[in-house]
Amino acid sequence: MSSRFSLGFLSRVYSPGFEPKVYRDTVELFKVAEELGFDSGWVAQHHFASENGRLPSPLVLLAAIAQRTRRISLGTGIIVLPQEAPLRLAEDASVLDLLSNGRLELGLGAGFDPDTFTAFGREPEARHRDYEQHLQQLIHALGNAPLTDSGSRLLPRAAGLGQRIWEATSRVERVAERGHGLIMAPNPHLPPEAGVELVKRYRNAWTGDNGTPPRVTRVQALIPNPDAATRNDIQAYVQRQQSIGVYKAPVDDDFDATLRRLGILHGPVEQIIEQLQQGPSLTANDHLVLQVQTASTPLREAIRALEIIREQIAPALGWQPTLPQGTLT
């Protein structure tokens, strides 16, 4: 796959019911991942516990994680930008980036859940238009441009944060034109090789005008040993996605077929490695980000999955951990 890509994990901060422990567990998962040598950790935003995701405010939780970690990059995968006030988002992101010594990776997307758009007073049909408008305002603020006639500018300013923006979209030519990173994940309505073509289009469209390299974050769900609880979680996920019109593929009677359609890797380690090798090629500027939890996954099992990735899967793909500063080889 690559001689050296960055290895990350994604937590959707899932829980069957809400309790504060889900946040403490996520902080602990980041701490363990850092100790294992993971390069980045990412959290997803969910409003109103959609899909059993319990985190509406990713930057708040990442600020707590920043104080319990020292090295690992802190990513949002993703923040639903059309539902955010761009200037407030720029302010919050800048404060977090300063707190974490420049570790924030700001992942953005247009979202899809119609209920959340209604709650925020937004039209789901206008989400791509709103996304583009809000993104331009965010870039404007992070770029230290004047925000008022009197010359007010974003404060505090986090230098370099504007070059750590990632977009999750199939409109990859626009992402390349803006010089942003691309977040890509399996699409249940497209064959697996579609991801390879998407990344190829992105790299071919890259101009490099802003001085940054093209960069891809490949997100992939990985469940080494699916059990009955996992099966129920995934079936509930599919049913909800169908109810809001997002999942339009047929429902497979065979659970393995459902996992394959969703792009969820499972089974023996050797099989998972082979499947990962078939995906888009990654370079030293790219991230492989693996999701290891469903709604019912306890912390100990998520940690064990990270250990399997660290010890068996990632090294077979060419990844090696970055040695902490001052470590002797």
C-alpha cells in the first residue's frame, strides 16, 4: 500500500443510550491509541443521537482529549458544515488548534440527515449550496482576511489551520482546486473499485497552487470478529438509513453480503489485509483511518481491535509507528 502513510482511527462515539461515560471512554481510547503509536484519531458529529452517535459537539470533546494527549492528531470526520455558523466554527477550531499545539485536522461535509437540517432551520435540499457558502466564509476567516469594513480579523488566529481542511464529498475536482484534503469512504451503491477511481480523479485534478501536497484520508470500518450484538447494530443502522432515504441498495439476507456492501472489513487478519491492499494506494501524505466500533462495542473490545491493527494489520501494509521525540532506535 505504501512505505509510510499515517494510521488513524475513527470513533463515532456510539452508545445504545446516553451516559457521560461514553465521552470518558472516547478520551481513554485516544490515550491508548497514542500509546500504541497511532498518528491520528477522528470523531464524527451526530445531532439528536442519529445512528446512536452521541457527539453533537466534536470540538468540545477534542479539546478535552487535547489535554490528555500530546502527539496524536485530532480530526473531525466530519462536522456538518451547512448547520454551523462559519465564523463561530473558525473561532472554536482556532482555540482548539492552539490548545493542542497545531494538532487539529478539520474535516467537513454537507451532511444528509433531513431531521437535523429541519431542526437547525435549514433545507436539506439546499445543503450543497449552503456548504459552499459556509466553506468560503470559513476559509475567508481562517485566511486572516478582514471580516468587517473596519478590518476586524479572526482572533485568536491559528497559523496553518487553513491548510489542514479536509472535505468528504464526491465532488473531488472542487476539493483539489481548493487545495484541501479528501476524505473518502466506501459507498454501498457503488462497487469497491469506485474508491480507487475517486482518488485518481482527485490526484489528477490537483494543481498544488497553495503549496500543499494532495492528501487523502481513507476511512474504512473494520470489525475483526462480528458477534450477535454487532449484527443487530448494523441491521438497525441499515434500517434507519433506509427510513431517511439514504440507503437505497437492496437488503441482503446474508449478513456477510451486507457487510461487503457497506464496505465493512471482517474475518481473519490475512483476509482484512488483502482487502485493504485492494483499495486506493496511499502515500506519505495520506491517512488510513479505521473505524472499529458499532453502537454496542465496549471499550475493551475497541482497544483490542486497535491492538490488532497496530500489531498485525498496519505493519503488513507498510506502516511503522513514528518514534516519540528523544526515543533511541
